[in-house]
Amino acid sequence: MERSLTKGEIVEAWSNSVQAWIPGTVVLEAPTAPCSIDGQQIPAGFIKLGYPGGATKWVPPEQVLNIIRQSNTSQTSGYPDQRMERSFAKGDTVEAWSNSLQAWIPGTMVLEAAKAPCNIDGQQIPAGFVKLGYPGGATKWVPPHQVLNIVRKSSTSQTSGTSGNPGTAQPKPAKPVLSDADADEAEYSLTDPNSLAEFLRHANIRLVRAGYLYQLLRLKLPLPCRQEAEKEPAALVPHEEVSAWAAGSRDAMIVSVSHAWETREHPDPCCYQLKCLVDALALFDAAYYSDIWVFYDFVSLFQFERQPAEQESFDRSMQNMHLMYAHECTRTFRLENLTPSDVWQAMESNPQRKVRVYDVASHCVRDRALRDLVANRVPYLCKGWCKAEVAWSSARDNSELNQPIFGDPRSDLGGWSSYSWLKGKVPVPPEIFEQDMQRSEFTHRDDAAAVLKLQRKIFYLKVSECKQALFSNLAEGELSRLARALPAYRKLKILQLEDVHVTHAAAEEFAQVLASNETIRELCLKCPRGDDRKALVEAVMRALKTNRTITTLKLVNAILHDDKCQSKLTVLIGMPPRSTSASSKWACRSILTRYKAILESERP
């Protein structure tokens, strides 16, 4: 039957992600007639909820009946209670308490249950610790003193996720909706394509077809906002196609674009970013048979001014925006260059050229001249959100999935004597990222705290589970950052470095960390030409005198300058000097294969 809710009332809200009611939710607004709240036109019957964690959400009238219920004081408040001691075993399916959601998360798995002190994945684990695996793929070690309160066995007699009233049936919403509180707590996997597709659907994010971008450039039209793009029948990818891709029945490449907003109203008024993006996409289009779908925030997310449902979609997107840049099933294109000054000035001086943007005064989208927009020509790497996107993209296991693009792909390549083409990135340790953020600009400075918190979470979530990593085209300074990040890679077995700019100081810093590393089994070095290669190889060889886990060393195109250098390197790794090919300037693959075999067979 119809419910009557009043402002300030304490209710419970249904969470689709954890299949549980969230106690302590507050009705912030309950308009009975159309009105304006915080500058938005709100229809009658909408309910604004405030969740315990601080998130808010507007619920349309047709969903109120299914996802909001009055609080039942006879029910347990939802907090975990003190219970008798429990015993858990590896493989048990349990429920884990979520403090922010005030609910139990069903479908959680016990991955490890240390009955006595032991070594697991290279870590010393005290007795009593329990490792949980959450439905979204995240993991967590729970210390003994917390196990009693936040882990319990699944009970078929009790509805999953509830904190009281065993057997109470929990109605599901007619249309599942992921609330802001759900999105904030949801542990989406950064490797599972189905998890990415689920996030896109829940947040109502739409990917853009590459063909539509080609068409815009051909017609010399700027990118439209999401609301306008939805009017184009072939512009956006339906969620059904994304789900088919995730299931493996549809082939596609997903590209997330990191870029600067060059005006407050439109990120790319001169179409310079569009041209750079199309040039890069065309190269991939020619090399791959699959479709290319693009995430570009201006087109993929609802823009100002947003209706309540659009604002809800935007808020949910922001809660887990890192998925678009850190997920292993996406790749990042970084548009680091701003529109050239001559191109900008030419458009600014031409009153006939317009860009279609939302106009606050008229409350509609209309054509406006560039000189009427609020310019924001802050360099890409000085913007807080751009730095965050670079850091998230660098957290992938393969750095080749994170690359810059230019208007002319050849313009910054230079020759072998130039390192301007080295644009690869490594994961950024939180303490270094925090220092970078202090020098960055945010449109809303309050965003900085949220970005810092999210970066720390992503860094440790990604690197702690990584078993094989490839870092290529690393510019100066990146090897030092990798050295600082390497101790956090607790499961890393294979490390590949290709085309790395190395200084003597960076080589020594990296080698010092490598010497004490206890997880890496295989190291592959493919370095650029010049003295840098010798510095890195020699430093690594010295580290191998101490390191006792690396059994395979691959030196791809490693230069051996002369007999003296050859003899020095072989002595450092404990091998007898070899006369064959010792005077050869370049080591061939047969010699490298023998290195690998010798290291595997003669290392203690």
C-alpha cells in the first residue's frame, strides 16, 4: 500500500548490492507537490534519502514502495553483536559486516584461516588471522580480535544481509537501483569484465562508438554533452552490448580518455582533442578487427544542468570512477597537450565558429562563441583530476595499456638519442601522490581528499595482488618511483622492464630494493641504448649476489662493451667467465639463452 513519508523520518532503505536493508537512513526531503530544491526542479513524490555514511539519493515515486520501509524498532539495530567464539575454515562461505553500510555482506569467502603462525604468499601471518574474499573480488585480512564481531557463518534460515529477525522475508526492488551508499562500498573487481559492465550499468555510464567520433571530426562538429549525444541513435553503446562483451559473445576494445577541460563549459571547444583522439583510434582500428568503445567524460556522463535521475547517475559514477582507468580490461589514452595557441586564437577571433554548450541564463543548450566561454588553460599535468587518472591508469599490471597520444604520432618520437618518446608510468606510492596533489589544481578543492583516499585504496589493492608486471618506455624518474613501490608488491613473481631511462642513482636505488626482495622469481631487462644500460645491468648483477629468489634473468639486447665488462658481469653472478662471444659488441639471443640456463642451474 502507499506509504507516507515525512522530512526527518528515520527509515530503512533497500541495498541492491548487498541484498539488505540499511538502517539509520534519514528522509531529507519529501515534497508533496512540484518544487525547486537546491536549484533543481523536483517533481511531486520524489524522496531524498540520507545514508549513514553521508551519501544522498533521490528516489522516484514508482520505486519508493519497494526500496524504502519504515524503521522497525523491534528489530535489532543492525550492529554486530557479541557472540560465542566461531571457528572458520578455508573455503567457508560467510557473511562479513560492513560498518559503512551497517549491514552483513553475503557471499563472502574465507580464503585463508591461520590456525598457527605461518607464511602465506611471502608474508608472516600470526595465528587467528582470517583472510576474506568479497563478492566483488577484493580481499582483506581480519585480525583475531575483530573476527568475532565482523565475520559470521551464513545461515539459510536468516535472510542474507540482515542483522536481526531470522527468517524475515526481504522484498526486492521492482527495478534494482545502486544507491550512492552502495556505490561507495561496492568492491568492484579490477580484472573481471562482468564487474566493469555491472558498474557501467548501475551508474548508467554510456560508452561512445569510435565511428561516431570519426563522423563528428568529418563534419567539423565539437563533442556533444551526454544529454545531446543520447539524441543520436548510433552514438552511444547500449548496456546490452557491453554485457554481451563481458560475457565473451561480443568483441570490443574499451578506451578511457584522460584529458583536460579547456573551458568551464566544454572540454574541447576547438576540436583539437577530438582530432588527436581520432588519429590514435584510427591506428588501432586499422590493426584490430574488434569494435572500439570510448569513455570520454563529457559525452559518457550527464553534464550540468542535471535532472535528479541524471545527478544520481553522475554521483554514482564519481564514487568508482577509478574503474574506467585502472581496470585491466580497459586502456587509457592520455591527451596531455592543450590546444595550440594559434588554433585557439584563430577560433577565438572568428565569431562565426560556435560551440554548443549549456547556457545557464537560458537554461538550455545553445551555440556560443569561444570568447564567451570561461577558459581554463591550466596544463594537463597541473590538474588534480588529470594526475589522479594518470595514477589510476598506472596501477595496471601492464604499463603499455596507459599511453599518451599526440596529433602527429611521430612528432615527439625524436631519435634514439632522445628520451622524449619515453612516456610510460609506474604505480605511484600514496605518499608521493599526496605530495603531487599539493601542487595540483582542483576546480573544487574538496575533491582532493576524496582523490587521495581513493588513490591509496587502488594502489594497495592493485599492487598487493599483482603477480606479473610489465613496465615499458619509462621516462627519467619512473625507475626510482618503481623502487619505492616495489616493496608493496607482495605476490610479484615476474618483473619485466623494457626501454627504461636510467640514471646511475636510479639504478642503485632499484638494485638496493631488488637485493632484499623475496618474491620475484624472474627478471627481464630490455634497456635503451647507451651507458644507461650498463649502469642498470651492473647494479642488478650486484643485487643478485644478495638476492636469493631470482632464478631467471633475461637480458634482451643487453650490451656487453668489451671483454673486461663481460668478465666483470659473469663474476658478479657467480658464473665462470666464458670466452665465446665475449668480445662481441652486442649479445645475441643464443648467449642470452645460455645466461638464463646457467642462472637457473648454477644459482644456489
